[in-house]
Amino acid sequence: MLNHYNWGGYFIWKLYPEYRVYIDGRADLYGDAFMDELATTYYLRGDSWRSPFEQWGIRTVVLPPDAPVVTALQALPDWKTIYSDSQAVILTKKTQPEVSLDSP
């Protein structure tokens, strides 16, 4: 799950192991390259902002509603907003419908 830096520790406490956070408050453990990757995604810098979604298999996003990446994902047909308030937006990646081999 792509989450806000400040919320990662809480999400680990409440949601692990069902959900794994992208980042938590231990920036020193992640290193500069990872923090730069997060900033690139969060602020839509360049063409590589989508890379973590593929690399890490991110299918859930929990971020503030004013995060640039939230606006970008809401404009894509394969992302769905499942919750939104003044503090957070939760988006999930839509799954492709299963195709039955028995259907005509």
C-alpha cells in the first residue's frame, strides 16, 4: 500500500500482515534513493512516477486528498476511490473481471 510517510507506523500496527506499508517514519532505514522514489511518485516527477506501482505491486493508496498522485490516479480508469474525507483518500486498483471459459 502506498501511504503517507507519517501514517506508516500506525498502519503497521493496525494492518500488518494483511497490508504492507510502502514507508513509515524510519527514513534513515530507507535511504536517500528510496525517499527520492517516494517524492517522484507523490509529486508526479517525470515519467517514472508510476514505477513503484509496478515494482512493488501497489494496489491500495492511502494519502491526503491534496496529494498530486491521488489526483492522477483518480483520473485513470483502473483506479477507484473507495473512501474520501478531508484527511485521507483511499484508492484501490480495479481488478480485471474473470472470463469464464463456459461463456459464448
